Amino acid sequence: MPCYDFGNPELDLAIGVFLSIIDETLRGTLRSVILYGSVALGDLAPGYGDLDFVAITDNDIADDRREALIEARRPLRSGLYGVYARMIEGAFLPRHMTCPKSAGRAVWWGTSGERLWDSNWLGWFDCLGIRERGVVIHGEDLRCEFPTPAREQLAAEAARYVGTARRHGRGGELHSVDWLLTAARMLYWLKEGELASKSHAADWAYANATGDWRAQLQKAAWLRRNPNQAQSGDVIAWLGTLDAPIREACCELEAELSKMGS
């Protein structure tokens, strides 16, 4: 039985094809593959989110292998291997490059496309998720080689999120709900001191947050799990009302961060 048996044949197929493709592309230099995020937290939403991974190599990835990795993603995006394969997103990092902002030669498979990385752009919450909740599906367990974030580093990342949400957080689209759900996750971390899935954080914040925005969280979590409902008339109308709740979520998260700094 493979170590990546999630009890879901479509998910297991996608992961198996992914591992086969990248192992062949990297030609024996692949040391470890770790899943983190919603799949590791048991909260993967087919057709909505990402299936997050980090793949670790021995050394800097050679230029020809970096270009090959970009091409290697095409079959996974084709739809031939199902929806889960299209959701796979993550970083290929040399072992010396596991700390955010460290320099090296890496590759990123992102929602909007593939990029060559000369610096590690993973965040501190990513590192925390990899270390504490990551699932090793290939090779060695290298989770401990990702640095343990200081609380101040995580708080600074949450503060940057607030700034980004204030500038760009708007209703009107399916993924508008992520502004609310991510705020709930960060608020949960501030209050409870641990990571939570988006679904769990939404339930917690619905019961424990103080702002009016919390009233939208149950529907936000439901729509994330049922993205095929995003085109119905009442959901379209509801999504258009989320500007104010997103601003309110930012205010509550910012207020909690200010308590931490006082």
C-alpha cells in the first residue's frame, strides 16, 4: 500500500502520476515530497482550492531541469488525470533553500502558471504547516529542515495579509470567500495558538469572532466545498455583498494583532 493512500482513488491517482512525472524529470535528485495545507488538514475542496506540496532536491536545480519541470506540468493540467491533478501547486526547492527568502535555483508551480525562482517565496505560515502538519508522500522526512517561525514572524505575515486584503479584498467572485476564511484562520491562530483548516476556522470564528462578518462564514465555507453553486442567482447576489464583511474581518484581525504588540 503506498504511503500516499488517502482512501480516495481519484486523489491517489493524481498524486501517483504527479510523483512519477517529477521523479523522472528530476532524474534521481528528488529527496522528499511533502503535502501540506488543506489536503494535510483533511479539508481539500475539489474544484476550488490547491493541493499544496513542496519537493526537496539535493542541490540547486539545473537550468535544463527547471525548464523540464515547467513542461512536466502540462499533463497534470490537461484534465486527463482528473480535478485533483489540476489542483496540484507548490515549490521545488533545493535542500539549502528551505528558509523563506533564501537564495537558490528553484521552480514554482502556481495557480497562474509556472515560474523560475531565485529566492524562496514561501511564507512563514507555509513553514509552520509543513513542519507541524505536513504529510511525507515520498522519500525522507525533511519537515524539520524548514525553520520554526517565531510568533513575531507569523504576526508580521498576518499584518501583511490585512494590508493586502484592504487593498484587494472584494466581493463578487467565487474566491472572494477566501478573504473571509483566511482571516478566520489567522484569527484562530492568534487566539488558540495553532493551525486550523479553513472549515474548522470558519466554524470557530462563527462562534467566537465579535464582528458582523462572522455571519457570512458558514455560507463561505459551504460555497468553498460546493463551488459548482457559484453561478446560481442567489449566490451571485450574496457574493456581491461581501465587500463590507471583508473590511470588517480585516478590522477584527488588525485589532487582535495590536493586542499582541501592546
